[in-house]
Amino acid sequence: MLFYLTLRKISANLLSRDTIDYSRCAWLEITEAYNPQINRAARTVRLYVPQSILHYIPTYKSQSDQQKATLKGDTQPTIRDPTPRDPKVVSKAIRCLVSGYLYLLDASSNTYKNTLEDFIQLYQFSAALSIKRLEAEVLNRIDTFEGLTLAIFLAFARGYYSANGAEAQNTSLGDLIRKKLAEFLQRMVDLKTVDEIKNEDRVLGRQLIEVLLEERAAGKAQQKRTWPDASIKIEDD
């Protein structure tokens, strides 16, 4: 079953009418990921997107470039993504690539949990398709989240690693989590949560041990620079 999202709906969700150049758009066809809760057969979702965003998505751009050589008249490229996707995630990714918009994180509202989960989905979509601009935007929003408390951070990091396994620490998001561990280190020491996390024997605990070892090595290096070795000269009276 081919499910079409109308041009009016896409323009309302992703772009304002004033910013769309309809002559420079393309069709993007994605297969909707199966949702067991809905128990609905897989369907194809068709989105109308600006061709300019295809430059940020290597696999989509490659398809577009190949088609442009043979397209005639008013025909526009049709990009097909064979991997099942969540249309909502794809739509949010397109909106971000077009306008830079991402939903704001607000620690004073319970919505921050859902927003962080959305960011993880957007991050994984960007990683899967090598969308560096989207990846950078998502990481920057998490990194600059002013309301990021230790509790929120630990829940976020544990959830990410629990869902994605040990290899997730070797990603750019894993690097950001490691950076945040270092930033929260003194807070964890003050709250006496360091040992609790170290003893988890999970990815986050192992990362914390690495951060502690790096901090210790940096402290020793700083101490050595502060108190350099110096020869002591003893003079006879």
C-alpha cells in the first residue's frame, strides 16, 4: 500500500510556504518501520522534500545525481530508501536540515525525557546515513542543555547504552557521554556516587573508571609541573 503525504501537509510540518522552491524538490520514498503495537502492514510513505537537503545525505544525493542525467521536462527525482524508517523521525530530520530547528530541551517539564529520546533517534538516523550536519546539531543540543542535572544525565546515558550495547561507547554520542562524565566528576564525588557507578560493571561504569584514571594522570602531571625537580646545592660555611 502506497501512502502519500500531501504537499500541503509536508509544507506545514517541515517548511513554511514562503521558503519552498517547488521547482527544486524531490520525492523521498521510505518504508515505514513495522510497529507491533499497531499491527499494521508495512507501507511506503512519500515525502516531498527540497533537493538542497540531499547534499547532506550521501546515499540520497547519489541517487539524485544519477537520476538528473536522465530526467526530462518537469520530472523530479524520486529517492528510495529501502531500510524501514519511522516517518516521524525522517520528517524531524528533514525539518532540522532545512531550518536548523530542533525541539528545545526543558528540564522544568517532563517533556525533556521524550525530547532526549527523540534526539537519540535522530542521532541514530544521522549515523546510519552519515548525515554529519544533523549529527552535529543533535550533539550540540545535548551538550549545551543547561538543565542537564547529574540525575538526568545518568538516566540518559544508562538508557542509551542499555538499548545500544557496549559498542555505542565508540560513537560520537559515546564520546559526548564520556565528556559529560568528566564534567560531572566532582559532583559525583561530592554526592558519593562514584563508587556506585564504578561497580555497575557496565559501559558507563567502565567509562567512569577511564575518566578517573585520566584525571589522576593529569593531576600527577600538573603536580610535576608545579614542583619541578631541582638540584639542591649545599655550601660549606
